[in-house]
Amino acid sequence: MSRLTRKRHASSALAAAAALFSGAAAAALQAGEAAPPFEARAAQAGLQLDYSLRQALQQGPVVVYFYPAAFTGGCSLQAKAFADQHAQFSAAGASVVGVSPDPIDRLQAFSADAESCAGKVTVASDAGGRIARAFQVQLQAPEPGRQNRRGQEITHERAERTSFVVTREGRIAATVSGVAPALNVAQALQAVQALQAAAPAAAASAAAPLAPAGAVLPTGVIAGVVNAGTQIELVGEGFKGTEGPLGLPDGSLLFTENQGDRIVRITPDGRSATYLSGANSTNALALRSDGALLAVQTGQPRVGVLQPQVQTLAQDFEGRSFGRPNDLVVGRDGSVWFTDSGANAPAAASVPSGAHTATPAVYRISPQGALQRVAGGIGRPNGIQLSPDERVLYVADTWGEHVLAFDIVAGGGLGPARPFAALAGFRRGASGSSSGGSSGADGLAVDAEGRLYVASSAGVQVFSAAGQALGVIALPRAPQNLAFAGTDRKTLYVVGRGAVWRLPVLTAGVQGRAK
């Protein structure tokens, strides 16, 4: 992929909507990608009809939401929430269509049910899951004997609850997943309203000249981190997933293209090329002091060495396979700390049918190779990082309101979890509760002064070594991970939603450790 240094102002509508969210499943199509046009048999208000996404887009943006099965608890709640917000979606110029693998006769009743679609929401039948697979939505195999609330057996696959906001041009503006039904609807409405708000500016600038080379947007001031007006450069976009950035000693950067099953290297002058293909869908990278390249891998879930020789370090705990190893960091003593998001993560579908998977947890592999589970009880452990003195371990909980901190004790164990930093991007779940909420907290990085950088729904949030919020670096799309790179380690790379950005910073990353 060639270096991209210019970006049209007309893309602001898409970026504004996409920047709101980062809770989407890793496999689902992301902002900027083309939405697959589809036709299906559908129902509205108890009547059957033929639905065409292409025709619907001629009238305005469309929210395409996938759900597991009609007349189940969460799906009825979500359909009712869309029905209750019907006027708000219409006011923003958007329509809504639900998609599930249910047979059309069941959806015909669902579309008219007062406690579900209430005659206001169109629902399309995706028997066989063709449409879900086109959008790369995860499908779960049917469970024998499972029934909906009407006592009807659910014999079809169940789609992961995911909403896509599709622009009139047929591009995805936002992907919402991994949140409670009511929050899914609320975030989809926010994205639609962001498109509506940004549309006039986009139209006015459609014929404007290209932005200055390398400039995406300027930052605000964060003392010791960035000066006001520092330019954020878009290095590249259009990648099939972007995760796991890692600075190399020569000043270049590696990141993983998880959905494309390759690792990409970016040179200091911004050129990108494939570094390694077929790496078992690697998600995050780390370097050991001996130069070995380590990775958490999601194809067949494991933690291992990619170079110089392929080696598995851990793939299960107490006989249970990992669900989705997510991130890792290597200490100076050779300890490997990593998170496993567990069977609730999208990639858990890759675990062989019938296998038991470990619950979400934080693990440590000792320098001697012993595996220990050091922390549990975290909703969705994601990013992981060590303080500069390696006395504290930080863990990002995507579903939580805080980054968690643990004191490292003798023998490599951890003390009790404590809330370290409150995340501005946290959105509460249904009825305002913290349950079912999401902060989008993902990757973590630390600088030489002990500041913690968090990729979350709000952008890159920066906290002092004491957990005080110092500011947010805003980006056109919600970030997923970040790392310091460059020979002086004073370039901050941020990846997410198929894009890579970078900006110069005032304080370098931790010396003597790759991340």
C-alpha cells in the first residue's frame, strides 16, 4: 500500500460518525469499507415485502442491524428500542432494517409484535446467513433444544448483535457491536445524527482543494506530551484490521493486519510493505531482549514466538483453550504478561466445536516458561502494559469504566486490582447502569515519565503516573492500539479501524523495552 498523505475534507461526515465508536467486533466490516448490497424477503407491520438495500439507500442512510433470533429477550428489547426511536432516525434522514437468520413467517409476526418491532421496523430474513457473512458478522451454531419466548425452537445459526450505519454512497460510517441492545441502538442513532450534522460541511467542501500533505488534524496542548497544533499524519488506511503496533530498534514500526493474516512494516519515511504473512492471525506483538518476536495469535488461540523460530509458549490453562489472546507485554526479566478476552470475544468461534475455553483473565509466563493465571474477574481484559519501573501492571477493561492497576508482588503475582484512571469514553448500559456499558478501552502505552496512554472511544486519553487525566488526542476514527517508535522513540503511532496515524511527541517512550 502506498503512503497516503492527503485526505479530502468531504470525508468528514464519515470520520465524524466513525470516531464515536470502537466497540465493534474485530471480524465485522469497519468504517470506510463498502457495505455489501443485498436483497431479501422481509416483513413490516405483519406484511411481507421484497427488501433491497440499494433502493433504500436512494432515500438516505440505512442502519442495518443483525441480531440473533426473533422473540428472544435481548432481540425484542433491541427491536422495541429501534421502534421507540423511529421518529429520531427518520428526522436524521435514516431508515432501519433488522436482519436475522429467522424464517420469514416468524419475522412476519415479529414485525407486528407490539413489544418488538411494533409495526415500525422492517426485518429481513437471512436464512443460511449469506448476508451476515457478507458483512463479516459472526454466526454461532444452533444449540439443540433452545427456544424463543414463544416456545418456538431456534434451529438456525445466531448472528452476533452488530449494527452498521451505511451512508447513501454505500459506505459503512460506523460499526456498533459488543454492547447491550439499548446501547447498540443509542450509538447507532448517534452515528446517524453525526452524519446529518456533518453533511452540510462535507457538501460545501466537496470541491475544496486537498488538505496539506501529512495533515489530518491538529492536536490540542497536553503538557509534556504534545504542543498545540501538532499535526497528526495519516500514514495509510484501507487495511483489513489494524492492531498490535510495535516499534523496532531501527526506527520502523510493525503492526498486525489481523483479518488479512499478515504483519506490516512501516519505515520511518512512511512506506509500508508486508513483513510476514500467515502468522496465525496475530493480534499483538512484543520483542524479547534477545530479539525474538513474540505474538498473541487468534487463528488457533495461543501465545508464541514468530521469529527467529516458530514456537508455542502457551495455548491453554488447566486444560481449557484460550478464547482470544488479545495483548501482551514483555518485562526486562523476560516475563510475558498477556490478556485473554475469553470466549465472549469474536474469535472464540475459532476454538474447535465442543472445546472448553478459559474465562477472561490475565496471565504471566515466567522467564522459565511456567504459566500462571494472575488476575480474573475482569469483564473483557484487553490492553496490557507495565509501568517504567515494572512495579505496576495496567490492564484495560473494554467493558469497564476504569483502567485497572495491579502492584506486582514477589514471585510474579499481583496484588488486588484498583481503579487507576477513569475513562472519558465510557458509555453506561441500559437504564444508566454500568452493567453492559463500554469504554472501548483497548491498547495501552507508557512514556518515560510514567504517563499512561489509552486507546478508547474518546480517542487517545493521556493520564499522569498518578492516574490524573491530562487530556485527549482526538482522531478521525476511534483508535484501537498505539506504540512509541522511531530511533528516539518520540513518534507515537496509533492504529484503528483499518488506518494508521502518527504524530511527534515531546516525551519518549520507555527506554530499554520495546513497548
